[in-house]
Amino acid sequence: MIVWLNGTHGAGKTTTSALVQQLIPDSRVFDAEKVGETLMDITPALPWPGTDNFQHWPPWRPLVVETARHVLDYTGGTLVIPMTVLVEEYWREISTGLAQHAIPVRHFVLHADQATLRGRIAGDTILGPDSPFRLRYVEPYTEAARTWLHDEAEVVDTTHLTPAEAALQIAEAVKSDGS
């Protein structure tokens, strides 16, 4: 199965995914961003559809599905995928692709109120304080959360949770399913 951790950039997906992986037996973290980085490394560069977001490239979404499928076929178990997907059409393409391979997905959104999120981004030690990249996705996340994302996932409000507490909540939800 797949445990997909969604949420805006800077919400704590990468940190939480490593902790979730430790709590779910026979699980691995698959960072789908690496698929995008591979596409970005192609030379000459793939044509950009007017954006710097590799998710807009048509090959990215099916490559994520196929990579996850092949890894699960090879290893079994659970893949924990920390990846922001804020475009509903893209989420539908990925989730439908996984369903076509009979791969169950538990979709979680790590959510924090805007003040907390902006505070975390301000103290970001990975991309640096007030990362313009991460700040650029706060409003699109808010819109996706309001219009479709929170309806499509199990929301874990991390406003007052540590990453370890969020990971435990997710792992317990997955385990209570008997998955």
C-alpha cells in the first residue's frame, strides 16, 4: 500500500515521512520529487509549460505511478510518499493510476494554520528563512484545501503537534485499518 503525505511546502512532510516509516513495519520512503529531479536533469531540457514546477510536465505523474508500482512489486510492504500535490487533476491522475494497479492509498494532508506555517517557513533551515519557493505555495495550498484537498484526504492538523506526534497519529490510523 501507499501512505501519501500531502500538504504545502514546508508543512513537515519529509520529516514526518521518515518517522512514519519507522513506525510501519516493512515500509520505505519514496520521495517522488526525485522523479521530477530526474526529468529536470534531461539535456537538452524538456520544454517547460511556462512554469518551474515539474509536476506540470505530463511524464511526471505516470512515472511516479509506475515507479511506485515497480518498487512495490519488487519489495512488497508499504511506500510512504511525502509529496505535495495541489492540482486536483494531477492527484486524480496519480490516484487513478495507482488504483488501476490495485494499490491501496491512504492519503493524508499535513495541515497547519497560516500563522504556524509561515512561522515554520520563516525558520526553515533547509531552504533558508522565508524561502520564496515555499511561501509561493501557501495560497495555492489554502485554495486546494478549501476546494478539494481536505475532502480527498485524512487531515492531520499539525498546528500543535510535533512531527513525532503527527507520525504516530498517521501510523496508528494506518494500522487500525488492518493494513
